[in-house]
Amino acid sequence: MTAKAGEVPTSAEGDQLRRRLLEGQNRDGGWPYQPGFARQTSQKSSWTEPTAWALLALAARNQDPRDPAYGTGCSWLLNKQRPDGGWAPHPDVDTTTSVTSLAVLALSQSPLRGDALGPGVQWILRHEYQETPALERFAYRLLGASPPKAPGGSPWFPGTAAWIAPTAMSVLALSRFVNPASAGIPERTQLRSAIQRAQRYLLSRRCRDGGWNHGGSAFRSEDAESYPEMTGIALLALPDEPNAPLQKPLSLAAAFLNRRQPAGALSWLQLALLKHGRAIPPSGAPPVCRNYLDISLRLIALAGVETGNPPRFLVA
């Protein structure tokens, strides 16, 4: 199908997935994780993570911001912001977590965001991993290993150890605010410094094969194999620079795509290769999308494959 100016070209796979995504939206405006919960009227069925990814998928397909599905989804997300500026995974959860980065990333694409993003960005910066917690340092010493020294990572939950996925998501979220000046957003130099620390953290957590798994520190996983999904996520958060040590990780990402991958891993790897200007191996038959995270990620990746570039909100 030929796209109009400014539109993302469509495919049969993309059209079908978009219909499934829109059909799964709850009456309250949010999305659940699993299609089986989509028709519950209780607010409990809508979660922050699938709602944010659904909004990003619609943004990647150039959804009209005046569209009711997009607008009510943004309103649901905005209404769930907590007093500390962040977001919890679910309205019934009383703890702000790293899902804040994803919410900030999703709302950065919305004209309905108002003044919500400044407090969200501040929350991300406040919870940057500064040093190894005492209990973790003790565990390292018991095992005869040195605690990791690279700061800059982000934890899943405040006060815990840093991990690859939340660190990469914080980079993607903060990168949206480095250039345009926005009310309540910290100075660009502060944002750039935080992004660079996080990127150094990611590089320090590579596995021996060149990729990443969930942790990637020398003690936990230096000898472990990389995971396709984590390798794709980390590569998206790293700069596309001539001196960046990414030749080995990018070759590994391409090799992963020579094997059939589940929807999430396939999508992350394709987006990472697009971001760094690499060719994408043929993927064969469309992957099975079992939940709304799979559907959303697949729509975002298809938008990138069809245009030849990853959506701008996934480029650090």
C-alpha cells in the first residue's frame, strides 16, 4: 500500500496488529497485559507498562493525537502520575518504579502531556544508581569478587541494584529532552551527563560474547551468554559514533536474527540494527504476538522496517 505524505507505510501484519491493539483498549483508556483481560470494567485491568507501549505503538504509526483511543490512553497515563513525579506499575501499587521512564517516553510524544514530564524526568535523575548498596558489596566480598564500580545505571525498584533494561529505558526517556527546552526540565548539561553515565554503565556490563543479558556485571554474568532482547535494548540506548565499541555487539545482533526469535526479541534487534545503519536479515513468517507488549513492540518495529529508520523516540 502507498502511504500519503507523513504517514507510515502499512502492511497486512501491521494493519492486523493495530486492529488488535485498538480492540484491546479498556473502557478506562488503558491497556491490560493480556487480551483475555481487555473487557473487564475494573480499573485493575489497566497497567502502566502496556498502556505506555500501546501509546508508543500508535505514535510510531503516526496516530492522530486527536483520535479518541490515543487521547483516552494518554489521559489514563497522565492521571496515574504519583505525587513524587513518577509512576507505579499499577494503580493499586503504592511504589513508584522504573516504569516511570517508559511513561515519560510515551507522554513525550503527546500534545496532552501538560507539565507532567518535568517531575517525571526529575524522578528518573534522582534514582540513578550511585554506588553499590552495602548488602550487595557484602555479598561480592563473600564470594571473593570486587563490587562493580561504574555508576549511572537505573534499578527496577528504588534503592536496589541497577539492571540493563531500566538503564536503557532511562537513556531513551532522558534523550527526548536534551535538545528542546521544556518547562520544568533540568539543564541540558545535566541531562547529557546522566545519559553519558548510563551509557558507560551499559558498556561496562557487556558479556564476553559482546552482547548483554539482564545484569551483565563481571560477578553475575560475565561468563553467561547474551540474551537477544537485552542486546537489542542496550544497543538502542548507545550512541551511533565511529569510536563506539559496538562492532562486536552489532554483529551478534545480526547473528541472533539468523535464528527465529520471539516477537519481543525480534522487534528490539531489528530496531537496534536500524538505529546503527545495519542491514536487517529477512525475518520469515510474522512472529506470534501473545500479549499487548508483543503487539506494541511489533508495531513499532514494523514502522521502522517499513520506513528504513526507527521511530525518533527510540533513538538515543
